[in-house]
Amino acid sequence: MFDIRSVARFAATVLTAPVMLVNAQQPAVQAPATPVVDTAVDNGIRMLVSRLELEKYKATIKGLTQYGDRRHGTKRNRDAVDWIEAQLKSYGCANIERITYEYAPPARPAGGGGGGGGGARPAQPAGTVIGTTPANGPGGSRQRGVRTRTGVNNDSLAQTDPKLRALNAEPTTPGQRQQVVCTKVGTTRPDEMYIVGGHMDGHGWGEAANDDGSGTAIVMELARIFSNPDVTTERSIRFALWNNEETGLNGARAYVEQRQALQGIENPRGSGKYPEPKWLGMIQHDMMMFDHGMPNPDGSMRKEQRPEADVNIEFQSNSKMSAESQKLAWILHAANEKFATDYPATVGPHMTNTDSGPFQDLIAAISLRENERGAQVGAGWDPQWHQVTDVYATYSDADFRLGLNAAQTTLSAIAQLTGAKLKKP
Ligand SMILES: [Zn+2]
């Protein structure tokens, strides 16, 4: 379970972890512990961040959308898992593993409590104004201003593109599921790791480009950059592409059930190998691109990304690890201020309905999103959510760039927390 000493390590790591250029031929020169602002550290991180490119991020999202909405329990979902695994392999990411579990749907549809559930098409179409008086939202949030209808589209005919309609035609069936993870193994602390996640499944008869191609692509892009042979980290990083999020976080729950007790165990003994390093924190990415503001009074949305768009970093204030999670959230916030190129970040207390949930009482757990999940997405701020319109072509470069800024935020924070180093060419 959680070790309180790892909390102290957050702060200690940020102050002391040397992320800097080192000559491969010479031993690394330790950066001074103070002052906190160290140009060698910053330059090393900046070089890593510069390897995140808008076109590469877009190409990874595009690659995922070739499997339609990637609904769990279908061939298009399994094909997407295969494709993700092949990409991770091509990046040189180590210890690629498949986690297998059984999924049986609940007797009754999960409803809104579990990441969207399998709910039916709403009686009123998405985007319909349902009120302007404040209301309670998911995760303990408070929704204010114009609220519009949300829900899951289950109407195949709502998808007007016949090719995409055919691609998404196979219905889900219960049974075995797989999800893929890979790991950057730490040099001096291979027994400790941060988990960086996004969910590769979606639904709604579109392409699940934003929910959650946008978060999945962040995890894959970070796996690519950290797996480059000229990058080392002291601690390990696990990249997790969860399945079955939309049914109630079942992939992440299966991971916690299967792996929690294995943390930090050297296996085989004396080998220096840790199949399940101790969990130091979990950072989830879910719906990263669309921040066009509150719906207009008539329920319509502004066409462009709003100039005030931001990356929403959330922790759950009533979880057992709330204090530790909040600390982690502020570390990402500081990393954003220093290293993100375009959009700022905000921190909020109502993390909910995503794969960091199963971790929130065990370790520091946060989610990054385009908007607050409870107060904003839940009130209709993302009209593509679980709809046929969540396709690659819907989004502009300003939208994709918001996702890229979230990638910059997590990459720079994780580089600090794991003691990343970059060899000189
Ligand atoms: Zn999602």
C-alpha cells in the first residue's frame, strides 16, 4: 500500500533530480540541489519536451481512429490493441505486456457513475438546453450556467458516413479482454514507478478521436520519447493503455486487482528485476482537446477553441490519498507554467469518472482533461462527447494543440519526478 515517505520524495525529487545533458563518455556531473531553477535541468527537460510535435501527436490520433470507436469486446477494439502494441514495440518501449481479464456486463446498465456506462440514446438530443440554475454534478462538483443534455449515442443511423457506420457495426459481446502496457525501466530505482495512462476504448458510433484517442496518443507519445536510447530515468515509468473504461473503468480495476499485491517484489530474487515496481503515482489523460467554453444560451457552441482554454488537472478531494494527490497535481501545474508552450493549467478537486479512480485511495492519483469532468464536461461543454461527431475531422489545430500542451505538462513533470537524463549526441 501507500508509503507516506514517497510523498516527501515528490518534493525532494523536484528539488534535486538532475535532468540535464550529460556526455555519454563522462560521468554525470550532479546539478546543485539549490537553487531550484537550474538551467542545466531546465534545458534537459526543454529538449525532451521539444520532441513532442503537433504533427506526430495528430498522426497517432489519426492512427487510432482507423479502428472507429474501438468499442470493447469487438474486433475493431482488438485490432486497435494490436496496433498500439506494434507502435510501442517500434518505439523500443521495454517489457510490453498484455493484461488479460474477463468482462461480464452488470445486470443493469452502469448508468452515469462509471465513466459513461452503456446508456441509451437520450430522449432529447445532445446539446439540448436543460437549465441554467446551478445543479450538482459528478465527483462532488457544482454545475453553473448554461447546462445541456449529454449521453451516449447508440443509434447507428445517427452516423451519416456509411464507411464509419459499417466499421462500428459489430456489437460488443462479453468475455475476455486485453489491454497493453510497457515500461521505461529505471536505472537506480527500477523498483519504483509512475503510471501514465489513457483509455483506448470508446463508443458512440464515431471515431472516439477525443474520448479518448487524444489521451491514448499522449501516453503513446510519452512512451516514444522516454524510450529513445539517449534518455535514461532513475525511476521507472509504466505506460498504460486501458481498455473497458467506458463500461465502468473495468480495465484499470482489473490492473489494480491483479497487480496491487505484487508491488516492489524482486522476481527472480537477486535479479534486480521488478515486474511490478512500487506505485508512486498515477496520471490519467481523458478527453484532452476541446475547450470551447460554456454552451451558448441556445445550446450551440462557439466554433473556435476559447482563448482562455486550459489543461484541467484534477484530484479527488474526498479520496484517501487526497493530500498526496493534490501535491502531485501542483507539481504538474508548476511543470506546465515552466514548459508548456501555449495553454496554462488549473487544478481542481473533483477528479471523477476515469481510470485514475481505482487508484485514488491507494496512491497519489490525478487526471488531466480539456475541462473539469464534473462541472463542465458533465454540463455539456463537449458536444462531441460519446457522439458520432467525435471524429478526427471535427478538430482544428488549436484543439490538437491543447492536447499537446497536456502532453508537455505530464512529460516535463514525469521527467523531474523520475530523474530523467539526456545524453549528448
Ligand atoms: Zn474517456
